[in-house]
Amino acid sequence: MNEMTPLAAPPRARKPDWIRVKAPTSVGFAETKQLMRRLNLATVCEEAACPNIGECWTKKHATVMILGDTCTRACAFCNVKTGMPRKVDPLEPEHVAVAAAEMGLQHIVITSVDRDDLPDGGASQFVKVIQALRRNTPSTTIEILTPDFRNKAQAAVESIVEARPDVYNHNLETVPRLYPTIRPGARYYASLRLLESVKRHDPSIFTKSGVMLGLGEERLEIHQVMDDMRSADIDFLTMGQYLQPTPRHAKVAEFVTPKAFDAYAAIARAKGFLLVASSPLTRSSYHAGDDFARLRDARAAKLAAARPQEVRA
């Protein structure tokens, strides 16, 4: 009788052709990686295993992740490690500004891990980074992607808004029904209120949010999320395919087709978003600089269309 062998873990779903990307090998990629290591900066590109890292780093575009590389939460979709974070690096704001200058960035995206261990959730570090960028690279436009600052949101948002980033992004990630399993440490309506409060404090700041598709959400649930975002006056919606980073993370329920992403985009535009980015490989900071230019143009066109036509004599 043959000796029994342990059952192997079920294989992850095979990625369709439209979601595959080539491994990064360019000189630009290597140079960007060396710069991040030299300045002791973490990037969400690496920590979250972004599929676009080869393309973005080749162009010397990187999304800097401040407040360390260790998160105080353990979301089922995220590849960033969980644990007790190290102390906040006081040199980090200047290092971010140096990186922006050396890469010649016209637009930079700054995100962070969740820091529930800090009294302000890390909001003051966002402020310091924005201030350092304004001092060192004043022509660089600044986009921030913040956590939800659980139980600290009002004061945290107020302080960051006063520093005046150009774009304030906070991702809802998925539909409310899936929060208990996908984003258990967060609350859907608290995230909506955070984005709404940004607009209340400073309507000139663009607001942005994103969702992942393929986690088991229903089509009408996504439509409702769009309506909720528009009620909060969110300007820019991003939608991309969820990819399972490791076997211990949430499984992919569906690989959403490019055609379906296009259909969602058409519905979102009809609901009144200034800008929509929707494709399998779309991520929050993917093509962020180009999108920011389009965002400004869209607002200018909307304001122009709203002005009453001059009455000719």
C-alpha cells in the first residue's frame, strides 16, 4: 500500500493574458531602486507587489510609503507586513523631497501604512512631507493617499488639508458587504466621511478614491459605491483588478474583463465624476501625473460650462 502524501495547497487562479506583465529589467528600474535604498525610503510599489512597478520605475515614478514599512493592521488584500512599526524617522520628509528632486518629479504620490499606534495616526508626518516638498521642489504637485486615521480622522484631516496637498486620496477598496472579511479594521462610512470632510474644509483640493474588483462584489453594489462617492463629492474614481499577493490572502473571486471595466467607467462618468480610470491594471497611483493634468482640465471645462453665456448687446 502506498504511503499517503499530504494534500498540496490548491493552486491560485491562473491570470488571464490581459493581466500579465513582464518582469522589470531596465536600467531606470535599477536606478530608482538604488535611490530608494540610499534614502532609506519604502515604496508601496514594492511592499504591495504592484504589477506596474516595472513600467513606473523605468520612468522613475515611484509612490513613496512614509511612516515605515510595517502596518498595524492586517487587511486580507494587502501584502504590506503587519506588526509593531519602528519609530517615525525624523529625516524622512527631507529624504522624500530629495528623491523628488533627483527624479525630477512633476507630480509625486505619498502614501503610508496604518499607524494606529501614533496619537495622530501619522498625520503630522504627512504634513512635514508636504512642507518639505513645497520648500525643495515647489513646482512638484503633491498627491497623498492616506489611511483612515481611525478615531482621529477629524483632527488629522484638518491638519493635512491646511498643508494643502493638490490631491487627497483615500481608497474605499471594496463594497460595504465585504468590509468584515476584506478590510476588517476599517469602516466604510467612516472612510466616506473622511473624504467628504476634505471637501468641506477646502473645496479646491481634488479628492480621489479607488476600489478593487474581483473580490466577490456584485455589479449593483459597485454602482451604489459610485453613488456614495458622488454624494461625498469625490472627483476621481479608480477601479482595478484585485490580485492575490500570497496564498494566505483573500482569493480572487473573478478576473473582471477589460470590457466590463470599460462598462463600469462609462457608468461612473455618467454619474458625474470629473475623471475615471478603470482597467485591470489600474492602481491608485498608476499614471497619476498624467491623470492630475486631466483632472485639472476637466474641472476647468466644467467651470467654464457652468458660467452663464454673455448676453450680446
